[in-house]
Amino acid sequence: MPRAITIILYLLLFAILFARPVVSIAESSYIEYNTTQRIIPGKINVHLVPHSHDDVGWLKTVDQYYFGGNNSIRGACVQNVLDSVISALLEDKSRKFIYVEMAFFQRWWRQQSNAKKIKVKELVNSGQLEFINGAMCMHDEATAHYIDLIDQTTLGHKYIKDEFGQTPRVGWQIDPFGHSAVQAYLLGAELGFDSLFFARIDYQDRAKRLKEKTLEVVWQGSKSLGSSSQIFTGIFPRHYDPPDGFTFEINDVSPPIQDDIFLFDYNVQERVNDFVAAAMAQANVTRTSHIMWTMGTDFRYQYANSWFRQMDKFIHYVNQDGRVNALYSTPSIYTDAKYAANEQWPLKTDDFFPYADKPNAYWTGYFTSRPAFKGYVRVLSAYYLAARQLEFFKGRSSSRPNTDALADALAIAQHHDAVSGTQRQHVAADYALRLSIGYMEAEKLVSSALASLTKSRSSTEQENSVTSFLQCPLLNISFCPPSEAALSDGKSLVVVIYNSLGWKREETIRIPVSTSRVIVKDSEGREIESQLLPLSNSVSHIRSHYVKAYLGKTPREMVKYWVAFSVSVPPLGFSTYVVGAAKETGPSSTISTVRTYGGSNNTTFEVGQGNLKLLYSADEGKLTRYVNSRNLVTAFAEQSYGYYSGNDGTDKDPQASGAYVFRPNRTFSIKSESQTRLTVLRGPLLDEVHQQMNSWISQVTRVYKGKEHAEVEFNIGPIPVDDGIGKEITTQIKTTMKTNSTFYTDSNGRDFIKRIRDFRKDWDLQVNQPVAGNYYPINLGIYLQDDSKELSVLVDRSVGGSSLVDGQIELMLHRRLIHDDIRGVGEVLNETVCVPEGCEGLTIRGKFYLRIDHIGEGAKWRRTVGQEIYSPLLLAFSEQDGDDWMSSHVPTFSGIDPSYSLPDNVAIITLQILMSCFAGYLIKDRGGQRLFCDGKCRTEKTVS
């Protein structure tokens, strides 16, 4: 190349590189960025909201996420996030940050010096650091019960109030996989929040809202509560991260602003243009002149200056440019600006379920994922409710035992990757371990409280004599050492039964015993009717295998029977019963008659000792009819099992069925591998029908004499996957009702919401998945109705369910899959249980309850029995020598006048002593109406 041309090219390059405004050397070495917060009317105001979404367990355990352990899975350390953010906020008073998960913040706060705490409190008081949501975790909205949501939110809010004197104003549920009506009104409007924000809604719904500028709405979560249940709700245009090109963690690829004129790659105007373009694009789908950018995502700000340095520059240069206005903000500031705009907002009702992010990706599998863990959370939730009441009646001690550890463990378990069942296996084990530790301490508290409450004030025993009570957390698999002990040498088993509900309960309970010669007496010493039911082979196997898996030992006693007897327990109180050995010539429990039906002789038989009768076909081996002689309801009814083969993602769409996503491939009916035989146990208190569907599904249907519903207890597993096919197990309850594609499911155990098959109220649904797209979360129950009847089914834990055919209810009870659904967890949902001899797939033992009523008469049953399912009677056992228990102990107790029960529409949710005054006591009916509130907080007791 000629030398003259080369010189010219170099000169041109020099001119391009240094074509910059003339700036002094002092300015190029230090620039003081103007980040003063201000809203400018008439301009697009871009509210930059710095945040880090910190999962309280998911791929790593909660503690690993906090201190940065197990980083081979993910480099995440919340301790670094908080350290770094606080330092960055102290550098510039214009900067802001929001924090959500109090489970992490508590851990960090405990480790800070008093001097650091003073500085952080100043940040909170000035609004630089704002607590948003404020619960212990960002809870799931599909699989959590409303009582658990209240408890974990209360725990976090009380902590914030005690430490900082602040009350969160805004809900921030940015990551849960769909959103419930209960979240809108109970955990939103009624909580006192001004607004609620989240990211995940159905992809079809989002497309329509983007087009119509309806991403921000007024959401009315409750039809009955009307406008008082409304809350301003914002849905993010894409996800909860910033627009493309504006993420600034150290290893992120977004171009930073380079504003030093003496360095290459100066790009201020280019990046300002990018910012303005992204702001205008979002403004085009948003009402008013205010838009929010969520500046952060999962576990960001581990080096906070990498974010704040860039946001400082963007605010400075964008505002110099003047086309839009950028400012540090929070959701509270943004909400105030939206209110001030005086805009008319669209009204949203019902909920945001189910959620799909792609045509074949409905996140409805997690409604059932990890059913054993879901059941464990539900059982301990009820236990925590009862334990707090007993702690209240006994009086809280400043020393242990108490319910605090269980409260913390349950709070963390409500996280949207915990009770949802979408965590990795080692994280699920960590959650379960925390719950177990919490239970063991609460168990000591319960035993101590019952010992105190049963102690007779007039007893002549020594003052330091304390009754020892034992409990049976594995009673569901018929393992209960205190009840299995030999009843000999004049010893009897004392059973104290506590009722945590506000009304008297009359129920039949069952406990395992090792002898057939037993007698049961009430607190007056009167013999009461009891019934012995032999243990089935399937139950005996589960008992042996799972006791060995959980406790590392084989049960010593050989249990042969359940003994069933009716109990009457006062509200918020207990009753005492004694189980003893019967004399050879005296009265004894009635042993159930046993008869097996089968063959092809067209035999029909009936079970039920009271008003409810179930009719079965012996040759078909199934239920055929439901008859209630009291209300004259007669209906055809069948129940069966089936499964969906999980899609493996090898077709045109690589979407597989996994922990989150339900994508069925084919449907299979489960038929007996041989001629179905039904074993029927009959007795004075209840009848049972035992069915073995195949080698890995069995069930027992119970009809109690004093009840008008059927109880179905099922055993499912180990689900076979040797054929290389994952399976999702369902049960169907079929009737001939004409239900017009309509059914009803609950919202977090409270309100029921109308569902219509293949229909969405907010947009014209394009049906891509006719099964998964019609599944909804069920925490309490599901029901159908036609012109004359209604069929109700209640559950004992969260499950997914639907009505895919008129007159039929379907529940998914268990899942075992062999492919990951590519939603981040990176692990297949294949739960196993191990003993020294080897591992096998998890077996689930659970219950559901069904009833058919005249139309309009099922609501009371669903509400009352649903509360009783959530709060089962608590059993505690002690040993009696001789016959002096009733004379030396208090046999019955009630926290309220035993002759009084709360009205049917009122439930006591919380009775608890708080060590500091927080909110007084609050009583609500089960519809959510506030009945009484002591806002002055004159007492330390809290009732809700």
C-alpha cells in the first residue's frame, strides 16, 4: 500500500477514535454522577429497582445458599449479597435496594456488630433499604395452605416490626408458578399491602395483555369480600430480570458504559440510546408514564458495585440526554406514582392458574410432585397449630422446649421450591430434616403441656411427679410403640386426645394393638364400644419396610390389629380414654367379621352401618352406587385408577414431563392383574372394603357409622419404571351427573373458584394440552354439581386435579419420572427409599374423602370436614398402673366453656403467646370477615 494512503488511513482512524467533546483532564479522571431521585411529569419515568431473588433452597440447601457452600452446583452466596449491598448503599444515599427473604436476612443480621446494625437501621429508616413482601420466604401459591401462608408471613413481619419498627407495604411474588386468589386478598389487600407484583403468567395471557396494555390491573381476589379484597397488581412484561443488555453481575455479558475518553470503546451515547429504546418499548405496553425495571435476578449483587456503578452512570447520562427520566426506586415509590396518575385500571378476578410458558409446557405437575413431602408439611402444620395452643394454655417458658424451631422449619418449607416439590433431592431431605428437628422439640412441648394440664391440683402425689406422654409420628404406617406394648400385669394404655378446633368433635379413632383381648373405657370409667380390625398384608409390609428406612431398625412388636373406638372431645380441649386388657370371661372389643367377594356370580353387596351405604359389584370388583338413607340421595358412582405415561421430550417438541411440567403422552387404565377380589370387614363402628388393584396399588374404603362420607386410604408404589417410562398416577371418581364442563377447586384451602374445561375468562384459549391445561391445584377439595346433586372430594394434602369428563373428578396422587423438564432443577423426579438391602421407589400412603349431596348442601360439609381433615385429633399416650388414673389426673379439659362451641362459620386459626406485643388478637370467620380485633394490643395472646 502506498505510504501516503497509509498515513491518510491512520489520520482517519485517529479522528474517529478521538471525535469526542473536549473535556478537562480533571473531569475525565473523576465524574460525580448525579443520581438524585426525582420524578418528572410529562416524561417516561424509568424506575430502576435493584433486587436479588434469593431462593430459600432449591438447587442447594438454604444454609448452603447463605454461606456459599456447594458451589460446584451454583456459585451463590447470599451472605456476600447482603455484605456487598450494604456497603454500596452506604457509599451513596441516592442508591436503593429491596430485600425479600427474611430467612436469609435473619441469618445475616445475627452476625453483624452493633455498629453495623445501627448503620443498617439508618438505611431502612431513610428508605434506601426497603423490606418488600417481608415473609420468611417467597411462598408458593399453588400447594401451600392458607394457614401456613399466614404463619410464615406473620413470622417475617413480626421480625421486621421488632427489629426495625417497619411494616412492608408491597407484595413481591415474582417467581411462583402461577398466582392464587388468596394471595391477592388475604396475603395482599387484607394484609395491608398497597400493591402486588409478579412475573409468571400464562404465555397466551401475557401476549394479550401486552397488546392491550393490561399488564397492570386491580385484582379482586374474593367475590364475597368485594372491593375490600382489591389490590393494585403489576405483571412484569417479560420476567423479573432487566431488559436484555442491562444485567451487570461480574460475569454478565451486557456492555457496561465506558465513559473515560482516554480509553478505547467509549460508548456513552450508544448505551443511552439502548436504554431509551428499551424504555420506550416497555412504555408502549404500559399505562401511565411510569415503568419499572427489575434490576436483578437470581442471587445477584454478590459484587454490588458492578451493578450500582452502571446504574449510577445510566441515571446520570440518560437524564442528561433528557428523552426519558431514570431514577433509583422501589416498588413502594412506583406504586405511589401509579396511584397519583389517577388511571382507570382493568379489573381482574379469580386467579392466574394454570401457568404455561410454552404451548406444551403447563406447570401443573408440581401440584402433586413429592407427595410424601407435601403430606409431611401438612401434618406438621396441623401439629404446630395444636402445639401453639397447648403452649398458650401451659404458659410459654423462656427456655426450651417451645415451638420456635418448628415454626422456622415450616416457614421455610412454604418456599416456592419447597412444598411445591421442585427442589433437588438433597434439598428435599434438608427441608424434611429441619421439620423433623422442629417436630421433636414441639413434641416435648406438647408432652410437657399435657402433663401440666392433666395434673390434678388435689393430687396427693409428690409435687415433682410428672406424667410422661409419648406420641406416634409414624401412626399413619401403623407404628406406635406405646400402643403396641403388651397390656399385662395390671397396666393399661392411657390415651389423651386433644382437639384444636373450636367445636366439639365426635369421631372414631384407630390405634394399633398386639392383642385381640382389649377393652376401652372413657373418662368416667364406662366401657365403650370398640372394634378390632386385622392389619392387612400391604400395611404390614409398609410398616416393616419404612420403620427400617426411617429409624434404622425393625419393629420389635408384631402388630395384628387396629382397635377402633368412638371419642367425644370438647373444643380446644382433651378427653381421656383407657385401653386395657380384657378379662378372659369379661367383655372385649368386637372382632370385625371378614368376608371375601369375587367370582362371576353377579353378586352385589352393601357396606355401611349408618345412613351411608356403598354398593359394590362383586364380580367387577368395584363401587357401583352411593346411597344416603337420611337425605335420600342415591347416585351411580364408580372409582378407578389409571396413569399417564410421561412424555420423554423426544418428539418435535423436546418438552418432557418433569418436576414442574405435566406433559402426558398416553393414558392407561389400571386393571387388576388377576380376578379382582374384595375383602370386606364389618363391625359396629365401621365397615372396610380392601382392594388390591395390582402389585403396587391398593386401597381401603371406610364407611363410619356416624359419618355420611366415605374415606379412601390408598397405597401407591413403588411405581415401576423398569420399562423406561415415567408414570403419573391418577384416580377417577365417576358419576352420571351432567356438569356442563364445569367444576370447582379451592384456593389455598379457602374459597372455591369456578373452572370451565378448555376455557379462560381473560383470553380465548388455544388448547394445546387438553389434559395438563385443565389441571388445577387442590389443597382442600374439588366438587361438581348438576341441577340436583353435587359430588365433593376432599384431600389430605396438595394434589393436582380436574374434571376432564362431565360427571367425573380426577386426582393425581403420585408421580415418578425419568426425564428432566428443563426448568432449571437439572434432576429427574425419581424418589426412592433405601434400606441396607437396597433402594426402591417411594410408596405413598394417603387419603381422600367423598360425599354426594343435594345441590347446595355440600358447602357446610366441605368447610367443616375440611377443617377437621386439616386439624386431626392429636393423640398422646401414657401408661397406667391399676385404676387410679382418672382419680389422680384431670381427665377432661376445654379452653372454653365445654358446653359452648364456636358457630359453624367461625374457626380459630391461631392461639399463641407472643413474647413481644405485635397485633393483639384477631378472630375471623372462615369466610375471612373480621369479627373482633384488639388493635391496642393490651394482651400478649393472639387469636386469629
